[in-house]
Amino acid sequence: MADAPPFQRTALRRAFAPGIAAVRSQIGPLVVIQIAAVMLVIAYYRSPEMQTVAAKLAGVKVAGGLLFSFLAGGVAGGAIPEFARLLLRRIPRFDRAWAATAGYNALVYGVVGVQVDLFYQLQGLVFGTGNDAQTLIVKTAVDMSLFTTVISIPTAVFLYAWKRRGFRFDGWRSAFSRRFYAKEVWPTLIPCWAFWIPVLLCVYAMPADLQFCFAVLAEAAWSMVFVFMVTRP
């Protein structure tokens, strides 16, 4: 980057700026959630009572299948942040516009929830379900470098961009352009990596049938940053 032309360095700074600003504005809550994730993993492996409760939750998830993943993702990533904004008076009142926003956020995160669940299952088939250090690092690296950058984040970013453009189908072609990725997807990856890399190490440290449920707990905190950033003009 030091040898890059000035215009390239300026473009990179502009691309990084929104993500860096989002991380700085939310660094306190994000770190708290990351610490809580570590403590939850420790508590799970040390508490038989917590393991019993977690096993029941895992049973509900398995029985619910992808429908559970869609609903859990929608509630954690879409509904909870909007209710938090309402309670904190970040939005004026409960009305039709608020309900439409909350509903669309839930739809977006429901879709991402299904993607995440399927990807976790694929990771288990490819890399196994162990929780040794090598497996955790490999799964986290593949998640952050491939799944996140190519599938989950671009999907969510495009769905919000599609909404801003009035749900016109002629905008779908832009989702596969370099310009769209550089302008709208790339900035969101910075806060995503900053938050999810430590959290994913905790996610993959859990038993396979609990990984999605664990990730959903962290999803609400992450979505507050993500929704705020991608819904700005």
C-alpha cells in the first residue's frame, strides 16, 4: 500500500472509512459481547446444568430445521435491534413505517440465518466437528475469507440496496459488479471481521448442534452495527 499511487491510497481510505467509523462508534459494546461469548463457552463446559439447558435448545433447533434458522435469524438480527431502538427512543414511535423496517430487517437476517446454518453444517462435513485449535482456526478462516465475503455479507448488503432502489429488478445486475462490491460490500467487512473473528472462535468451540444457537445470541449485537451502516444514505 505504501507504493500505491496517491489516488489508490485515497480510494482505499475512503473504502475503509465507514467500517472503521462503525467499529469505533460501537467498540465498547462489541468488546463486551466478545468477552461474554468467551465466558459463555467456559461456563458451558464447566456447568452440567447449562449443558442440560443447551441440549434442550439444540433439540428444538434440530426439530425446527431451516424454519427455525430463518425465524431465529430474523428475530435476532432484525426484530431485536428495532425494538431496542424503539425502547431507547432512537425512533419516534411505533407505527407502520417502523413495522415495515423491522419486518424487512427480519426478512434479511432470516435469509442470512438459513445461509449460516447450512454453512455450519457444510463446515462440519468438510472439517469435522472437533474443537481443537487447528479446527477452530481453519473454520474461522474459511468462514471469514470465503463465506462472509462472497455469500452472507453481499447477500445482506444487496437486499438493503435493493430496498433503497425501490425493489427494481433491473438493479440485480449491479450486485455482481466490481463497483457495487467495492463501494457497498467492502466497507461492511471491516466491522464484520473486527467483531466476528473472536466470536466465531467461540462459536466453533461449541458442539456442532449448538453452534448456530450460539451464533444467534451474538447476531443481535452485530446487526445493530450492520443495519445502522448499510441503511444510511
